Amino acid sequence: MFFRANVALSMVSVALQTVLLVTVWRAVYTNRPAVAGISESDAVSYAVIAMLLWHVALPWQLSSIPERVREGTIATDLIRPVGVVGQSLLQSFGAIVGAIPGVVVGLVLALALGGLTPPATGAAFLGFLLTAALGWLLAALLNLAVSMVAFWTTDTRGPFYVYRAIASFASGALVPLWFVPASLRPYLDALPFGLQVFAPLQLWQGQEPLGGLGGVITAQLGWLAASTAIVALVTWRALRKVVINGG
Amino acid sequence: MADLIRDFRILLRVAWLTELEHKANLFISVIGALAFNAGQLLFIGVLLHAFGSIGGWTPAEVLVLFGIRMASHSVYAFFFRRTVDVDLVVHTGEFDRYLLRPTSRFLQLLMRRFNLQQIGDVIIAGAILALALPRASISWHPLLAVWLALAIAAGGLLEGGLQLARGALAFRLRNTQSLTFLIDAVLGTYGNFPLQIFGPVGAVLFTIPLPLAFVAWIPAAMVTGRVDSLWFPAWLGWLSPLVGVACMAAAITFFTRQSRHYSSPGS
């Protein structure tokens, strides 16, 4: 809690975004009972929960690795008994704890504004929790794989921006994938990002995601295996490339 | 003043040459900036595709607003983006060097690195304005074109001023990262909407305490003639670029004052 002010500002940030999201989605729905078969209350609720999921899954700092490579402190990480990947994943998990106050503020505020619809059923809620947790793990692994570009280049802004733009849009965090033109959907469905936000939220709202609950979990496990392999491969290559800064 | 301009030229040249030294990196960074802005364009595009219009504004009018916002952001990103680095400059003790050099600390902050990657922003902004302006029914006049250019520059000053004022807080609060992202997110996402959609109270809030309206909403309403959306007399809208200039001037003063609270980490 060294940076208390930052935690407080993060809560203010989530609160403000919650209010804005609720207002924007209600405004675009003015005089429209439903668009693409989605009612105003479902769209508002989706937007708020998607923002909160994304707040946890795609933090501004993808992992601690770029900073530690730049500072040269990665040398210390390499000699620790827990590998670099393990340390970074555990730090990402710790970051969830730091994000909890913001998530709670967002949920409470959305409830107060009448912007949250409850899960369709108890089973839908359980399905949401399970797929959202797997989706977070998938996001954490992909964030880690992308952040390892820092072993090759000191300036990581370009690759990070590309990743962040694609992931934010394709996950359905910016705009629900119901509204995306049908011609784009097959490309977005082929990517792992929709499994992190859109599919869990479809379950929350009692909709049948692509392949049903079983299909989503199978796809998530498949992508988790692929991401693990990618992380292992990138780590293997990166540790042969690592330059320790600072002498 | 002449010294300040000379210093600016020297620092700009150094920063420019530094960026050009790593051409592959520059190319990837430009692609990154293009992708980031294309993401925002997709967001607005999908909304317009699904809903047809937003707040009574036609897709062309919304795209003019988006183009103005993006162009202002390019001005900010090109000249003032390093205001987001204040946290880093304070934590690492880089600010020690600024105190020792015989030129403006603010200038040194801006020129610690020149952001050529923002060419990506300029490309997207130019493309959107070129696409949207002819499609919106605008009664063009040379003075209107000049005013639009001024309004875009002032929007960049406003965004830079907000980030600089936020950065100045880092001298006391140490970490203001969340506020950086909040300003980025609010301007980058909600700055793209005609603000009357937030209702009368929201439109006032986004004009007076949070000056988001001056970045794109007011300029777009003035240029497209949608002044019926504004909550104040239309003639006041022509004065809106002054707010950006005032915001930057106030932020520089605030930054200078807050920098007196700097405590070196000793590294």
C-alpha cells in the first residue's frame, strides 16, 4: 500500500468510467427498445461488467518484466528458485487484489444507478465465474507472452499498443460483439480474446455462447495449452537473448 | 524568450535524432499508434453501424467530431506527450538533472524524448477528417478553416495541460498512474461523443469542472452548425480555443510550483 494515492485514484477512475458507461449506453438506446435483439438494460449491464473484467485482465502494465529488464533487476529474478514466468504470474495475481477496491466501487455504483441486471440463473452465474476465471488466466498468459518482447527491444510501446488495441476490441470489452457486423464475427471468434469477456458475459445473461458452456471451456482450455506452450517457447528463446542492464 | 526558443530547437533536434537512430523501432511504434487509434475508430464505427446516429448527430457529424478529437490528440501527442513521464522522472531522480541545467524544467521534460510514433495519430486524424468533412454539410469560409485549425491546436494544449497538471501531483503523491489512464480513457473514449447525450447536467459538467467539451464537442458543433446541441449561447463557442491556452498556462504555473516539493531519491 505504498502508493495509497494511486489505489484511491484507481477507485475514482473506475467510478467515473462506470457512471459514463451507464450514461452513454442509455443515451445511445434513447427511443430504441432493443438493438440487434439486445435490450437497453442488458447492454448497460454488459458494458459495466465488461469494463470491470477488463480492468482486471488487461492492466496498463502487462507484466513486471519490461520494467525489470530495463532496470537490469531481471538478473535477480533469474537466480530465484521460482522461475521468471512463475514470479510474473504471481505478481499478476497479486495485482487482482489491488484491483478489488475499484471493482467493488464499480459494482456498487452500477447497482445504485440501476445499471446491473442479475445473472439469468444460478447455473448461469456459476458458468460465468468459471469461464471468467479461465478467461483471466488466458489473458494473464497472453499478457506475459507479449510483455516478453522486452527481452528483444527496450521500447515496447509499439507491440503493446497493437496487442492492446486488438485485445480490447476483439474481447468485446469496448463494444459488445452483438453489434459487430456479421462479416467480422468469424475473424473475432477465431481469436482467444472473446473467451475472456464476451463468452462469460453471454453466460451471465443466459445466452448460449458459441459451442455452449462446454464449448467455451474446451476452447479456453485449448487456448490455455497453446498460450502455455507459447510462453514456454518465448521464455526459452528470451533467456538466451537477455541482456542485463546496469552492469 | 529567444534563449528559450533556441533551447527548444536544440532539444528537439537531439530528441528527433535519437528516435531516428532506431528506425525499425520507430516503424513498429508508428504501427502501434495506428492500431491503437484504429481500435477507437472501430468502436465508434460499430456503434454507428448498429445505432445509425448518436445524440441526434448524423454519422458524418459524429465522424467530424471524432476527427477533431483525434487531430487535437495528435497535437498533444506530438508536443506534450512526455507530460505522462513525470512519475518516472521523479521516481528515478532524472529531475535532478533538470534542476542543474540552465533551461526550463518544463521544456526539458517535453524534450526528454520526441514522440515520432505519433505520426500514426496524425495519419488517422488526417484520414478521418478528409473522409468526414466533405460528407457533413458545412458552409466553408476561410475564417472557419483557420478557426478550426486553432481549435484543434487548443484541444491539444488542453489535453497537454490536464496531463501536466496531473503529472505535477507526482511531486507530492509519488504515483499518479491511475489518473494518467483516467484522463487518457475519458478523453479517448467519451471525448468522441456529442456530449449532449449525457443530458443537460452532464453537458455542463463536461464543460466547466471537466473541460472535455472544449476538445472536440464545441469545435465540431460550431463547424457543422449543430449549435442547437450546446447549452450556452453559440457565440461563446467561437471563444472556446482560449480555454486550451489558459489551461496550458495554468498547468505550467502549477507544475513549476509543485516541483518545489521535489525530493530526490538520491540515485
